[in-house]
Amino acid sequence: MTSPPLPWPDDDPLAGSVRLRAFTERDVDMVVELSGDPYVPLTGSLPPHCDRHDARAYIERQHDRARTGYGWSFCIADADSDEPLGQAGLWLAGLPGGRAAAGYCVAPPHRGRGRARDALVALTAFAWRVPDLHRVELYIEPWNQASVRTAEAAGYGREGLLRRHQEIGGRRVDMLIFGALRPE
């Protein structure tokens, strides 16, 4: 089932050292690099160790997210150079209940410099442009302490542990849930 297409933002969301923009052909090499991460391909539609053809197909699927009303998938880019750094998405399946889910990943060479935090701050600020959205949720495996630190640094509060919440890599895993609430 698809929803009406979502409008692409007139201005790219910005925070700190990054901006969130639409994926383009110039992002193919970064997508290939991201596919080499042992975890990232387990969590979405990016095939592991993909080639340039698979990376282009992934980019097209990211464009489909807004076209089908599923949400927005942004390329995380350096705010000054426009170098592609990773991916951030806002998924709207829970919007009838006032909720959305967010996700992010940064390619290995660009980690450890606050880029994921900046991307999550930009994505969350963008989320509040969506009418009737009251909370954004993150689901993070407990072992992923780098992502936990990112969520907390971006202002998300830890709300609990969801046991065997979802399947990742062929097994049911526990997920920590973090939330951000629309400012009053």
C-alpha cells in the first residue's frame, strides 16, 4: 500500500557540519563503501558488498520512499564540500498515531566526528515540519554504544528495552527505544 507522494523540502535540513539532501549519482561510491560495513546491510535494503549497479538501484529505492509516501531518505553530506557521508531517514508508518521512526548510518571513514549526531539533529528538526507528528523514535541494539551516544547527544531520551523487537540478520533482537518529543 502506498500513500500520497511526500513533498521534498524546499531547503536542505542543516545542523553542525552536515546537510541532508537528495541522493544523486555522485553518491554511488559512498553507497558502495557503506555496503562493506558488516552491520548496515542487515538493517535495510542495501545489499552487502554491492557494486556500482546495486548502489544505483539502492539510490533509486531511496527516491521511492518520498514518492510512495513512506518517508524521506536523505544523503548525509558535508555542509561545506557536499561530500557524501551516509544516509538518514524519517519513516512515517506510525504517523496516524503521531509517531515516526528515524534511522541513520555514516560510512566507516567518516565516523567518530559527530556527523551522525549532526545528521540526527537536522533530521529531527525537519521532522517537526510534519503536521500531526508528535514524537520521533529510534530503535538501537543494546550493543551499539556509538549509536546510543549519538541518540543521547542529539537530545533523544532512552525510554526502555523492547525484547525481541525485530529481526536483524535472521534473528530476533532486543532494541533500546529512544524518543524525541515535539517541542511545546
